[in-house]
Amino acid sequence: MVDPILTSISEKLINAEDIVLLPHINVDGDALGASLALGLALKAMNKSVDVLIDEEVPDNLSFLPGQELIKDNPRKEYSVAVNIDNGDIVRLGNREHYYHEAKTRLSIDHHNTNKVEADYSYVDTKAAATGEIIYDLIINYLKEDIDKDIAICLYTAIITDTGGFRYTNTTPHTLEVSAELLKYDIDFSYINKRVFDMVSYTKLYLMKKTMNSLRLIEDGKLALSYLTYDDIKGYTVKSDDYEGLVNIGRNLQDVEVSLFLREESPGTFRGNLRSNNYVDVSEIAHSFGGGGHKRAAGFNITGKLEEVIDKLTAEVVAKIRGKA
Amino acid sequence: MVDPILTSISEKLINAEDIVLLPHINVDGDALGASLALGLALKAMNKSVDVLIDEEVPDNLSFLPGQELIKDNPRKEYSVAVNIDNGDIVRLGNREHYYHEAKTRLSIDHHNTNKVEADYSYVDTKAAATGEIIYDLIINYLKEDIDKDIAICLYTAIITDTGGFRYTNTTPHTLEVSAELLKYDIDFSYINKRVFDMVSYTKLYLMKKTMNSLRLIEDGKLALSYLTYDDIKGYTVKSDDYEGLVNIGRNLQDVEVSLFLREESPGTFRGNLRSNNYVDVSEIAHSFGGGGHKRAAGFNITGKLEEVIDKLTAEVVAKIRGKA
């Protein structure tokens, strides 16, 4: 099945003089992997192609090939700009003007919230990663060969956005594409280690503090853990560093609800809720002015730590008892 | 390509009156998933089939379908016995006699150490999991349909033995088979959570103690962590519970070597070594009478904790400096 928009996008790329590839800010494995893969394919077609990003390449992606395409001193303008893995043009940050000033604006993405305007915009919300679309574009539309470097970039893109093929966005096609990528003799075991396993000093410290704070309530069905302002202050904590801390409680045997609190400033808390099987935590978050889904929700709350804990615990325990 | 041994195995199964399926002791996701999948397929062919195991179904596999095939009161004898995912017949434990007494003994495995005698023995060391072989056997030799329950069992088998498609034994074929299994609308995200994420109270306690003990040495290139006998005594610790503790240090940023010690009895330590890039830890383990590979090795050592730490640290630091 030939897609008319991907056909147009590939024609524009094939006829382009110079191309700039623009992944979203706070670049991740899909945005950067997809951009470098497309960049390497276009380079092999003798195109002049630059990849621009707003920050340093993250440590856990420093192994990606094709980084010679990332330019510190870009041109003033490019004739063709490609927005990659980005649903909102303001998320190009300092590079937004390159997109607006280009003669031809192309956009390739998989976010269902995408609202980017382009001459040709391809949004496939069924693709688990933008890297999956780029694979299709290179092979079936640009008619270029994949090589080992491109395969590394695309594999990284796909595992990043599927959590290593674990998230529900993973499809049979995701695994089929990945099977093809494995044929290029890539060291996928190392790539997984780099993308998923590396832990910063700060993250280890936060994990330790979170584990040490853990309390089991209601016969171990509720796991409560927290980081106080005193725990955090003096540390340079990125928002990423908090990710997954709520799962320390959630993954513990017999736990139904995990509640994780962090005191962002004295007396002001961000609450995260996760459940495993039967409690709808969005209802709890809602009653504190927050929101979310059945199994994952969040809210803000103010007060003293132990008061906040008492109030929240009562609410969660009531829900657990109501459903038991 | 039709394999003559798998053809013979399928003929024996198709003509069997009653069949017993025997996975290895300390049953895991591959052994049990492969056995239940084959059992369900044979059941659909109206065969009398029992699966026997030596222990309870592990908690993290309690979701597996087909458990009605697991019998507490087995027959005295079976005419056809199948050894599954097991390289050494003594690892059938209390069920070994069923294998020896059967009229027909079949064996299906993927371990390169396999030494099981059988009327027909199929060992495919390229298969990442025995589940991968069972998929092939059901579809191409027994000519039976896969259903959702069988797909759940086989997917569980495959992710167990590949660490979620991350170990180097994963092949393009592994991903292709898994792509097919995803088409049966299985809740693979839930399966991954059950197989990999669930942590016991004991495990969390050991993780916490290990993290709290962590010391960084030689500019953070060596991560040392340990559990003392005092930490462990009074806890019921399974050998599984120690698994992965050495990776807490290994996964930390900038670490090259992780050394994890546990005091098995007062003054007697088991040492585990992991490296990330350039230190051959088998050399270190060897010098203390142990062994292993470049990136993973182990040894035993006796002494007082701080003396043992000093001795080992000196050795590891010398290796790091030698390679730097």
C-alpha cells in the first residue's frame, strides 16, 4: 500500500538541495534516533543534511552513530525542514524559525495530539515510534538501503518509545521491523543497557531515599513512599529523575495502590498514584483536584507531611476497602 | 525445511494414548510456559495430557492459562513422556521415574549442555527459548491452531529466557514468532509486569541494604556494595533474591566494575563481579580461586569484612588502572 503523503515527502527529500532535521526539545531516543537514521540515509543519497538539537546529546544516547550530522554552527536557512517526532511546533524551542523560514516544511510524527502545520504532514498514530515510520520511509519510499548505523538508530528509537517492547503501543509490525533491524548484527543487548539501565548518582540517591521511606498500610495493599524538601534540596534533580519512583511501591508483592509524594517546596506536595488491579486511582486524584487514568494519576496537595499522609491514606484505604 | 526429528516427535504425540509433560525443577517461565502451551495444543487434539511439576507454580507465573493440566494426583505410568527445556534428566527431581518408565521418551530443549537420552531428542541451541521450538512444533508439525491461551504461554516462555528480548540469544526469528503471538490480542504489557517487575518484601529489603552499603572508589569507577551476615540472618532468602543486586552498582553512571559481597556465614563471603567496558573481571575472580567471563565472574573469600574489602579493592583498582 503506497501512501500519497509519504510519497510526496520522499519526493521533496529526493529533490532537496539542503535539508534540516528538527526533533523535539528534550530530545529522546525516538526523536534523535529517528532523525539520525533519516539523516544517514539522506547523506548516503549525497544530500546536504544537518540535524539540529537544542541541548547536548543525553548521556544514555551518546553511543548513537551519525552524530557528525548534528551541527553547532548551522546555516542561516534551509530550503527543506523536517519536523520529527514532534506534535507541537513550539517544542522545537530555539530552532522554530528554521521550520517557518524553510521553503518546504515536512512533518513526520506518531503523536495523536499532533497539530503541526506543514506542506506535507504524515502522522501515523498506530506507529509505536517515529523510528518505525522512518524505517518504512527509507526502505519503501526513498528506496535506500538500511546499514548497521541506521539500524542502531532505528532500534534505539523503537525500544525507547515502547519501553523495550513492553508498552501497549507495541504492535506485531513493531516486532517485525525490529526483527529486520536485528539482521544488521547490531549489539542490541548493549543498546538496551545504555538506554534503560544507566542510573545517575542523583537517581540512585532518590531511589534509596524513597525505599527507606516506604511504609506498608492496610495489610500491605497500600505502599506509601515520599521525598521531603529536605531530602531534595541541594541536589540538582531533573524531572526525569523522579520517573519510576512510584513503581518501587507498585511492584512490591501484594500491593494494590502505590502513593508517592514529593515535597516540591516546603509544604507543597506533588502526589503520584498507581494501582495494579482493581482500584481506580483517577477517582482519588480527582477528589484532590488532580486527574489521570484508572491505573496512573496525579495531584497537588499542601500541608504538613504527616497531615497530608493521614488525609491521603484515609482516602486510599476507603477505596481499597470499597473494592475488596 | 522439515526436520526429521520434529516429524518423529509429532508422530509419536499424534499417536499417543496418554502423555506426560515434564519441565525441569525450579520451573521458570520458559519451562512451564512451553509445557502448558504444548499441553493445551495436545488437549485440543483430544489427547489425555498431564503436566507434572515438583513445586508450586511460582507467584510471578500464576497468571498462566492451562494450569488445569497440572496434576497433583498423576497416573502411575504414562505411555509417552516428554522432557521439556531440561538438559539433565536428574533435573526432573521426583518425577524422573515417569520419564524412564514411559514406553516412548521424547525430549525438546535448547540448552547446549543437553545430555538427555531419548527415543527422539530435539535440541535447537539457536532457539532463544524452548517456547520458540514449541511454537514451531504446534504450527508446522502438529498442524494445530494457536489460540490466545497458548499464545500467552509461549510469549511468557520467550520473554523469560530473553530477558524481554534483551539477551544476546534473541534472534530475528524470536521477534518474528513474538510478532505472530501478539496477533492473538494478548495483554503482553501485563505479562511483562508479572514476569519481571514483581518484587518480594525480602528482595526490596536486600536492595535497600545493598544501596545503603554502596561505596564509590577510584573516582567512581569501582562500585562496592555488600550484605553482611547480620543483614541476612533471620530472613528467608531464596537464591533468586540475590540476583541482580550486583547490577545496582554496575548500572550507576561512570562505574566500570561492580563488586558485590554477601556474607553467607560469619567470615565467609561470596563475591560477584561485573564490568561494563574494559576490565576483564574473570582475571580478578581467578586470582581468588573463582571463575567466570570477562563481564561477569564470581569467587569465594574468607576473612573480616573490612579486610576482605581492602584486599579485593586493591586488586580491582590495580586492574582498572592497568587498563585505563
